[in-house]
Amino acid sequence: MTIDRIADRALVLCARALGALGILALLLLLTPLPNWLSSLLETAPRIAPADAVVVLGSNVDADGTLNGGSLRRAVHGMVLFRRGFAPRIVFTGFHAPGRASEAAVRAELAQTLGIPASALIVEERARTTREEAELVAARLSPLGAKRILLVTSSRHMGRAQAQFERRGFVVLPAPVQEGTTTSDVPEDRLELLRRTVAEGGALVYYRATGRGGAQ
């Protein structure tokens, strides 16, 4: 086979691959497929009395401004506490050098809104979901806390719940909706797909490496 024929064949294969990708893009952006894929990661809430409300971290700006997800989670956790579902609330959020501590900012907000400092636990060392589960378990186990209301995004809940259950907790999901969950707009569906693929990939990685699930 000559070089020219090899090049022609390669061009044909590339054209077919691009055509297939184009069809896939149409399916992803012009049909409800991204909405359906996202729904596979959604977790229904199960709100009931617990020993603690655990609010997982999201992000905070250098000046101490909580991003939308972090604020929603914090407020949801405080509402659960105020409604009497648990006697304490744990805020996580990594404290990077030179930046505000997300967990501390949340705790300060909670106290401003009337939640007593004695009911607050601040954990600002965890960088990952796995570390959040490990460090929160170390803080709550001496208190005899076994049943928690877990607050994080609905898509993240499956992976987070598995991590906390692995540490012996009974986990009651208390998810917060963050970002687009369903849409008819192609641009929104693209963002929805990006978030779904990212979280789905993380979930697969955790399970493949033995870091997720109850073992």
C-alpha cells in the first residue's frame, strides 16, 4: 500500500470519526439525553433526626466571599439545625495559605445568624471528599455521633455518602441543587453534561480504586 493510499484512508477514517462526533454532539445538545444522564446522579433527600448536620465544602474567594454552592450548602445546613434535626453542625472547607477559611467563614455566618458557637464544629484541613469523611469521623466519633444529615450537591451526594458510610456513619442525604439540573437550551445542556461527566468520572475512579463504597 502506497503512502498516498494510506493518507487517503486515514483521511476517510478521520472524516467518519468527525461525522460520528457531530452526530453525538447533536444527540447530547439537541435531545434530552444530558438531562437523563444528570438524573442518574441525583439523590433524593431523606430528612430525619440525626446526631449532627455535616456540611461539605465547596469554595470561597480569597476575600472570604462564599461561592453560590458553598452558601447554599451552609444555609441549608443551618436551616436543618434550626428546625431541630440535630444538636450540632459541622462545617468543612479547606484553609489554603493566604486565603480565607471556608469553614471558618461559614461558622462566623452561623453565629451571626444566632447559632451558638458550642453547636459548631469547624474542620478546615480536608482537600478531598475522602479526607472530609476521615477528618469529620475523627471529630464526631468521640462524641458518639453515628447518624448524620449530609449536606452537599445532589450530584456529589452519591460519592460523598459512600465515603461517610465507609467510616461507619448512617447517612441521611440532605442534598442541595447547584447549577443547571434540566434544560432545553443547548448551552445549558453542554454545561450540564460537563458537570455530569466530571462527577461520574470521579465516582468511577473512587470505586475502581477502592476509595468509595462501604467496605
